[in-house]
Amino acid sequence: MENINKFQTISKQALQRLPYYLNFLKSQKAKKQSNTSASMIAEGLRLNQVQVRKDLAAVSSGGRPKTGYGTEDLISDIEQFLGYNNTHDAILIGAGNLGRSLLSYKGFEECGMKIVAAFDIDKHVAGTEAGGHPIFPMEKLEDLAGRLKVKIGIIAVPAESAQEVCDLLVGSGILAIWNFAPVYLDAPEDILIQNENMAASLAVLSKHVEEKFGR
């Protein structure tokens, strides 16, 4: 396993590709493939081989000419680089249909994130639970976030409420926000916001279908 501190910071685009590499490597491990090369990953994921090789070199020095990387070693290096071995606690705001789906998803902990609590403005929802997670009223957000020392917040509220929730999270000490609301959020420069805009993704899909088959 590599010491990630000796590797340079990589681009956001490269960082977003690493989980895809990781999934591919795990499928290789399941097939008893002891070594995996950058060209194998590039071919399997339909990516540029030079790009893949550069990405891997940024997170691991285990590559060897002709043989590539040890599959298990590269899995460990990528997981360490992504912080999957150090679970970060998170809180979720908005326990509606989307929020409950996120609370019920069991794969987050494999990716280094654990949702420890959820919050909702609806008094009929607060006091219940979803996916084994307790749902608290919004007025307890600042106190619990501080006491739990949580640094990641997930926004799953309607667009018109998202900025207010963002402000509450920032005021509660949150440093990174995963935003599922279809709206731009205004936050200080040192706050990282990762947007998941499903409308934007759907627009890409719809345009592709239109170009291929017409309306």
C-alpha cells in the first residue's frame, strides 16, 4: 500500500475517474486476475490509454512494464487515495422520497462515508427513521452537527429551500456539501460543493436520443 502523501494532487476529472477504475479492478479480482494494466482498464472502460496511465501514476508507483499493476495492490492504493479506509461521518437534510432513498443505500460506507443522522422540517417526519438512521427536527441541526463533529452535509430538499439549508450547514461547521437540489448554491470559497443535477444528466440523455432517432 502506498503512502498517498508523496503523490501530487490530481485534477477533479481524474479524481472522478478513480471510482470507475476501482470497480473495474474489483471485477478483475473476482475473475482471479492477479495483474491489471492501464491498457486493460482503458479498453474495458473505453477510455484513453495515456489518460488512464497518467491517472494511475498519480496514485500508485506499483506499475511494472509489460505486467502492469498487481490488482489487489492497485485496489488498495486507490482506496487509500480516495480515503475509503477512513470513514467520514455525514448528515442528510431532507427526508422526502430522495432523502429516504439515500438513507437506505448501503454502499456509502464502502466509499468512506457514513450517514449518522438526517433532518427534516416536517414535524410528522422528525422522530421517525429511514434506513436505520434517526430523523431529527431542523432546530437540532446546529447542535448535533457540532457535537458529532460532522464535516459533510447532504442536501436533498426542494430547490427553493436549498440555499437556506446550505447556509445552516456552513454555519454548523460543515466543510463539504453534496447537493442534490437543482439549484446553484452560494457558499464561501473554502466550502466544497458537489452538485448532482439529475435534470442536466437527463438533458444529455434526451439530446442523444433525439439526435439518434429524432423526436
